[in-house]
Amino acid sequence: MDITVARSTGLTTAEVAERVARGETNAFESPTSRSAWSIVRANVFTLFNGIIAACFVVLLLIGRWQDALFGFSAIANTIIGSVQEFRAKRALDKLALLHAPHARVLRDGEEQEVALGEVVLGDLLVLRAGDQVAADARVEASERLQLDESMLTGESDPVDKGPGDAVLSGSIVIGGGGTAVVDKVGADSFANRLSSEAKQFSLVASELRASINRVLGWIAWIVGPVSLLVLNAQMATKGGWAEAIESGAWQDAAVASIAAIVAMIPLGLVLMTSIAFAVGAVRLANRKVLVQELPAVEGLARVDLICLDKTGTLTEGDIVFDAAHALTDAPPAAWQDVLAWYGAEPEANATARCLVEPYPVQRMLEPEARIAFSSARKWSAVGFPGAGTWVLGGPEMVFAASGDDQMTDAAAGTSRAGIRVRAAELAATGRRTLVLAHSPEELTPERADAERLPGSLTPVTLLTFRESVRPDARDTLEFFAEQGVAVRIISGDNPQTVAAIAREVGVDAVDGFDARELPGDLDELGEVLEQHLVFGRVTPSQKKDIVTALQRRGHTVAMTGDGVNDALAIKEADIGIAMDSGSAATKAVARLVLLDGRFSRLPGVVAEGRQVIANIERVSMLFLTKTAYATGLAVIFGVMLLEFPFLPRQLSVTDGLTIGIPAFFLALMPNRQRYVPGFLRRSLSFAIPAGIVIALVLALYSRMALDAGIPEAELRTGSTLILGIVGLWVLIVLSRPIDGWKIVIIGAMMIGLVLVYAIPIVADFLQFVELSLTSALLVIGASVIAIAGIEVVRFVHRRAVARMVATTAPALVATVGRSGVSRPAPAHRAATGGRTPPPAPPTARG
């Protein structure tokens, strides 16, 4: 695109009009993350909602509303799913990196304020302290222009900008001023490109959700043929299609077929999973953790590698004074007064302000002249009448390498090279190092304008500053190491500084890897990531590539951060975690937000996720067992042309007493079981054989009851009683060990089963009748056979799961060695009795 460079007077009105006509404006309509219609369509217009709705409508049309109770479960599923996705949509739609309402431009030689969208290509931006850059531009004139790009690039230091330098939209002017010619507007600007990419909709990866969807997919393939098979059998039991239609018996056949179809769909499992996630989210909210997408509660329990941004995650994100290392025998009072002046000076930067507390002002000093700090030259100077010139800055810049490196100052007794070596040693510990030096030369206003270092500089003291490391960082990283979660630290700061911070929090990092040397190929990048733990000078796009490369190598990745530069990586990660102190963009795309910014909240999130996934695994066996026996019954009764032995309302009651109500409580109970991959395989390895046993026993009972001449109502009553008894036994088996609240829950369900038969109004509604002696004996016999079969299935299942875990556990333990986190410090070991507590064993429960 051709850009006409603005003159010092800016564009003319005619030139602005031409650009507006060509569409070269900063107007940008932020795309919505996902339309409301697409959310409704995804949650309402599903195959199974269609099946349930059709069954629901048929029952209402034939006047059998009593059998349509299952419809409420489908409605609840739809509402919960839609509400969660609308919440995520609202968060993403609010994402904006440009917050300034106006921009300041020069046009026709006059300074004007215009709306952001009215800035055009080639406009001359006027930049002053506090302004947010409205569009990407190149500096035309600079008067010590300094920008804070930390939220965009991860670089914590302010950046000096001179003529020809690029400035990014979204960055903040923190010092000086200048003008810049706009070279990218609208959707092409950095801030808007980043915002658009971050708004792309994606769901958090959830094994529970994926496994349930897989089961639903399998059912989708068989529900059509099986429903036709069942309907044909029910019509046959009514005398055939022609007679059933003529006599009206087709209605009873339709009701029985609907009972078989609805029983096959584990709607309650979807609902129970959503409820477990929601309750987990409420619990985490009480711990100051905001869950923006419910399955994220489960997700962190599966994470095996966590990527951490240094600033704002491992550190507090601020600079604190560390120590002064005197290099001269001169009285400290003089240089301490100078440091006090630097700290109290109105234009002091963040580093200088750290001097206020250790060096309070004792006497007022009036400078004769001064040279403001510049991040390009990395030093500042101040002159006081009769006291010479004081220089504060980076040792390598104040005492730059030259031919007189070996020259030793008599007063300091230290060579220039020695000062730089000493400063480098301190910097290697992760501390920022400055030197305060003195020259007897007076700093006049004329010399200040030249911005040159005075001669005869004598080093007085080295000052060290450090980032305040979060006190909970080490313990949190130790927790992840114990749990087999590997760590990678990625930051936009200097690699050696990042490595030093990493060592301080217990990560075994020899050196930091400079991200400017990272390969662009994702496979090669993955190999580098497996060999190194700490990375510095990482750009926002590289952070995203790092997450992607780790995922391609089979890792489940979590990413934490607080800056805009972390937003793309946080969005790409399986679980994105943002600090509440971070940018709005980062919080908008994160799955979890630590509201109080405490890194130590993460172990609690992991524990909550494990409770959810372990309990849902147990609950899923209940629901999938029902799906298995319902499918088995439909096939067996369809092939044998037997009348289906249940009404929908009867199945609704047994489902509620043996699965739905107890599952709600079981899903919320404490459970510290470590996550082990293979949730669906373990669940189905119990549910399918148990379901087959129950289906065969019920078919046997129906066959024997028909041969014994037992009436239809009595047969349905007996079948429901068998299903209730056996269902409660499955509940007992999957709840072991039976203790505490489990006793109360199971006992209450047993009492409920008795009451539905004993209370006349309930029994009449469910069409239960009194059992004859023959029917009662058949019920008892069938129940005993089914219970024995289920115990055999569970016995075999437990051993099969133990073998599965035995092959998986070594892999989990092996990742501890690659975590990069050292063992607990002595104080930590003392607090735990001199040893690290072992993690919960990854074994199957119950």
C-alpha cells in the first residue's frame, strides 16, 4: 500500500478526504467471537435433542404426558450448555486492546483531537506522556520518547524511540514526546490483529466431554435401527401392524418403543457432568479462582506440562531495592543523599523510585543541571553546585570497554574491567545492577544539552535491584513436580535474568535459552523445548508456537500469564490461566482467572479438577451401565418379539433412585485420586458387561413370566422392581468403600424404592400392582442372579483396571524427573517432617 509520508505540518484536509474515500482509515469493527444463533443452534438443534423432542411430542399428542418426564433433563442440558457458551462469548466480545477514546494528530499545521476510527493512513500522530498509540506508525521526531510495550511484547524495560523507529498500536507513552507517521490502520494494525486472533472461538479440551460425545456418537448410529426393531416387536405383540393401527393399540406400542429409545440415551450423564463442573466452579470462586468455561475445572487435572510467564506469575511484576555494594572509602553520606534525590525526583522511573524507602531525604539538594535517563544510553546524570557530577546507570555503559580498561582509579582501587566483571557476577544472580559514579567536573546546562559523560569518573557504589518473587512460587512448583507436571518458563526478558529467577524458585536451569535462536519449524522447536526449561526474549507469536509444539508432542499444556503478549499462548493452551492484575485481553481469553493473583491457588484448582474427573468416572459407570442394558433390552426384546417390560415413567423413577439422585451426591464428594488417562475405556469395561448381565436377566424374567401367564401390569411391576434392586446394587458396588455420607445416600434410595411401591398414589401413577407369589419368587431369583453376575464383572474389572494403571503409572512418575523442579528446600522439608510427602497413588477406586 502506498503511503504518503506526512510533512511536519501533517496531512491536508484534502489528503485526509482522499484516504477516507479509499477506505484507508483506522475504523475497525471488531468481529464477534461467535454469533448468538450459532450457540443456540449448537446446543438446541442436536440429533439427540431432536430424538427426545420427537418422543416428547408423540407422548403429548397421544395424551401420555405422565411418561414425558425425561424431557426436562434435555431442557436442562440445553440451558446449561447455552448459558456457559454465552458467558464465554461475552468475555471475548469485550476484548479490546485500544482503550483511548481519541488520538491527537497534526492536520493543516494544527493539532487536532479525532476519534480513533478517524485516524487515516499517513496521519501525523502527536505523542505525549500518558497517550496510547492509536495505530502502528514510524517515529518522525522524538524528544526522549519512551514507550511501555511490556503488555504487548513482554519486555519489562521502557523502550526509547528515535526517528525511523516503529511504534505499535496499544503501547503507552511513559516519557518524552514526539510525532509519528501512521503506516498501518484498521485491521492491519498490531493491536487489532492480535485482538481478532484472540477472539476466535474454541472450546477447552475435555476428556469427559469428548468421551461422552463419543458414546453419543456410537448411540447415534444404532438408535435408528434399534428403534425400528423395537417398534416392530411392540406392534407384533399387539397383533401386527394392521390390527394395532385399527384397534388403537399402536399407542401402547409407541409408548413402549419410546421407553426403550429414551433409556438408551445417557442424558443424565451430560447433565450430571455439567452440574459437577458448575459446583466445582462455585467452590473455586470461593477460593478466588474465576472459572470462565466449566470443563476447565477438569482440564487442569490432566495437565502434564505448565508454561509460566515470569513477570506477574513467578514474580510480583515490580522492582525492589536489593543492596548497595560500596566501591570506595568515601563517606557514604554524600552518595546516599544523591540516591535520596534520585528516588524523590518527580520524574523518577520505576527503578529510581525503589530508592525512596532505603534512602529517605535527609537534606534537600538543588541540582544545577541534569541529563534525564534514556534506555538507549542507559544512564542519567545530575550536577549539584560545588559537588561535581553524579552519574547513575548500567556499569557496562557508564564504564564502557576501551583501551584503558586496565587503568585503575586510585581512589576506587578498581579497574573499569573489574567493575564490569563484578556487575556481571551480580547480574547473573538475577539482579539488575546499576553503578553510581562521581566526577569532579561541574555539569553545566550547556554540557547537559550535549548528553555526554563527564571525564574522570570514579565508581562509588554498585546498586542491585531484584524483582519481587512471589513467596508461594517455590511451594507451588514443588507441588507440580511431585505430581509429575513438567515446567517451562518463557518470558520476554533477558534469558539469564529469567534463568536466575527460575533458580530462585527451585527450577534446575543452568542457563536461559535465547528465543531469537529458536527454530521456526514446530517439530524442531519441540525438540529444543524437551531439552531446555527456561527461555528469554520470547515474542508473543513464539509463545503461541511453543504451546503448539508441546501439544504436538503429546503434552496437555497449561499456560499462565498476565500481559497481552501472553494472550495468544493462553488461548492456544489446553488450559489458559490469567492473573486478575493482567490485561483485559488476557483475562478474556483465559479459561481460569486467579482473582487475587496468587500462584498458590493452582494446587487447589488441580485438586478440584481431580475430584470432578474421578467422581464423574464413577458416576459415568452408573449411566453407561443403564445405556448398555437399555440397548441390550431393546435388541433382545426386538429380536424375540417380546413386549417391552417398562413404561417411560417407570424407567424415570428407577433412573432417579438408582442413578440420578445418588449420582448428584457422588459427583460432589471429596476424591483425591490422581488422574489416569483412559477414562472411557475403564468406564465401558465395567458398564458393557454389567449392562449385558442385567439385560439377559430381565429378558429371562420376562420370558418366564409370560410362560407362567403373569399379566402385563404385574410383569412391568416385577421388571421395575428387579431393575430397582439391581440398580441399587450397582450403586453399592461403584460406591465402595461404603462409609460416611454414602451410607446415608444409599439408605435413602432404598427407602425411596420401598415408598414408591408402598404409597398408593405413587404406585397408581406408576401403574404398579401387587405381585403374586410366582412373580415374587421370579423377581427374587432374577435379582440374585443379576447381583452375582455384577459381582463377577466388578471382580474382573478391578483387576483389569489395576493392570492398566500399572502400565500408566511409570509414565506418570517418569515425568517428575523431567519437570525441572528441584526438591524442597530445607525449610520446606522441615515442615514436612524431613521428607517430601508422596503424591496420591494413581489407582482406581471402589
